[in-house]
Amino acid sequence: MTIPEAIKIAKLFEETGGDAIEVSSGGIVLGFQSVRMTEPPIEAVMNVHHRYRNKSSLSKKILSAVLPFALKMLKPIHNYNVVAASEIKKHVKIPVIVTGGIRNFDVMESILEKEQADYISLCRPLIIEPNLLKKFKEGKQDRSKCIDCGYCLIGLTDNPLHCYRRKLTSRNYTLK
């Protein structure tokens, strides 16, 4: 969807009584391609995901070699919806919430100060650090420990939502 299309939809949403707009991107159809990450955790997915874990070693090897070329990884990884949120905010009176690779407290403050959005929504940073906002408030930390590895996506299928990077990079692929 283009920004002008998103603005039209946001205006319609506002006109019909919407309370706020969350500017996000991606979706189920694109799968891993819609989640911005440094590199997809293909080996871990092959060994943990219900669709792949029972395939033969040869099938896993072939899929692991082919998938990186088949996936179009989106860039940038950080702050990627801020421009769209800022443009949408210019055209609606209801609050605009932005999400998408926002990891740094100073960036969050800047987005709010520049009125590019009214609120910031976090997902992956809170998966790895549920108490992140408390750490920000107490001045103990200024950025999320999330490294955008995508291992949390493994929790979207058969496992609880959690950061699995340490557990799965140790090559011990049993989660339960």
C-alpha cells in the first residue's frame, strides 16, 4: 500500500469513528519477508517449525540453501514506518501510533517531539525484555537488547512467544 492510499484509508477510518491508527506493515501472506531482520533463522526454522522439522536431511539442506535467495528481505530494519506515520498524522485528528523496528529510547523521544506520531508501539523489544520501559524510565538502559534476529517468530507456531536466539543458536533444537 502506498502512503497516499494509507492516508485515504486512515481518513475513512477516522470518519467512521475509529479511535486511533496504528501504522504497521507486513502480514501473514509475506511471512518472514514482512518481518525485518538481519538474517532469517532458516536452520532453526527447519528444525523446529512443524512444517519442516520432520523432513529429510536432504530436503532441509536444499530448502536451507534455496530459501535465502527466495526471500526478499525488506530494508531498512529500523524505524521503517515513521515516515508513513508522520504523513498520515498530517491528515487525521485521531492519534497515530507507529511501530516497526523502533529500538532506541532517543529515537522514540524524537518521534514524539517531532510529532511524527502520538504513540509508539513495541513488539519484539518487549518479547526479549518485558520490563524494557521500566529500564528506560529508570535510566538503566537506552536501547532494546533486541538484535532483530527473527528467532522470536518460531514462537508463532508451536511454541510460546519468546526470544529463542540463545536456545536455538546452541544447536539444541528442542524447545519443550
